[in-house]
Amino acid sequence: MATKPMRNRPAARTKTIPIRIITEEDLRYSLKQGLDDFLTMRGDILLAGLIYTLVGIAAVVMTTNEPLIPYFFPVVAGVGLFGPVAAIGFYELARRREDGHRSNWRHFFDVIKRPAADDMSVVAGLLLLIFMAWLLAAGVLYYLLFGLWTPASIGDFLTTVFTTPKGWALIVIGALVGAAFGWLVLTLSVASLPLMVDCDISASEAVSTSWRAANANKAIMFRWGLIVTGLLILGSAPLFVGLAFVLPWLGYSTWHLYTRLIDRDAMPGRRCD
């Protein structure tokens, strides 16, 4: 029986991948370059609009059924935790454009041909586990505040949440817990997924590099997180249709932010193509 050929990895690195300290100017540069990529390759709007909009609508429909109504906000907010995975195709398009290759929406799925594609799936699985942990935390918080109470309708639920002390406690504490999960996803993925699109590198090394880069730039990364959150909220407001613009823009911008965070030219044993 034929066996899957082993992928030849670069020799073990004796040094960690070098990172940079960035500034607000790097954020502005990344957003500007990301917008330029989006305007140049507008065909990807079809993919973003079809995939992410349908996922968002499905999440809303699922959580408006009576037993799942308490999970309405956690599920809708949690959709954003998968944003880095949904944006992988945009990293590939940005990489191709940077290297001078012809790029259009047909190359969106070429990312599965990258040497580190299997390792990308490992990080995607890690983000899925974080999403499940977020839902568990949200469920525990809801139970501590409301017990086994199940609202009769989404209107009943929203009225209770916005007009009672327990409801506001749910909002405030939930937002704080959600912010912690959001920061975790940001630190693990902001550089790791672009790095694996760019290079043949293991998931563990990519994630650890992303973690170091994010924590070395906490203030700037916090601002980046606020920008991402704000744009995702704006894009989600009109039935997620706005994500057809927001997701590609953020995807391309994250690629350019990665190129500022990681000193690619100084990477020891770098094997990228």
C-alpha cells in the first residue's frame, strides 16, 4: 500500500524567529496596504460574501430556537474567533501579489497547496477548541446568573438582558470574558497563520512566534484588536453582508501586519517560496 511521502522540513533552527517592535504607523500602513490589495483583487468579495455571510446567518438562525436562545450573543460573537481561519485564503492572495504572481479569486484555495497546509489545520483545530471553551464559559456564566431559565422568545431574552441587573451583569462579565478569549485568539493567530502560508514551518513554532510577537507589542496589538472588533461589528450589523468588504480588508491587512511583526529576512533557516 502506498504511503504518503514525508515532507522535508528545514533543518532544526538554533535560534528563534526574530520579531520586531512596531508602532501605530505600522497599523496604518497595514490597513492602507490591505485596502489597496482589496481594491485590486475585488473578485474575492464573492467568496467572503458567500462563505462568511452564510455562516453568520446560520449562527443567528440556530440560536433563535428556544433552547439555544441564551447562546445567541456568544455564538454570534464567537463567529469572529474563526476570522483568522476564514482569512487564510487572503493571506495566500497577498503573498502571491507580493511575489509578483498573477492573483485572482481562483487562487484563494491555493493555500491548501502550501507546504505547511497540514500545520494550518492544527491551528484551525486549536481555534475551534477555544471557540468551544468560550461557549462553555458563556453557558456557565448564564447558569450562575439565571439558573435553568429558558426565555420564551428572542424578544423576551433581549428584554431581560437589557432591563435587569442580572442581564447587565451578563453583558459586562460576558464582555470581559469574551475579551480574554479574543486576546488569546489574537496572540495565537495574528502571525502564525500568515507565517505558515509564507513558510514551511511547524504549527508549534508558528504559534510560539505569534505569541512572542503579540506580547512584545501589547499596546499596539490591543489597538489592533479594537480595530478588528469594531470593523467586524460594523460588517456584521446588516445581516453580515458588510463582512464581504471587511473580511478581505482585514485579511490582507493582517498579512501586511505580519510582515511588519516578523523580520522575515533575518529568519534562521528560512525556507519560504
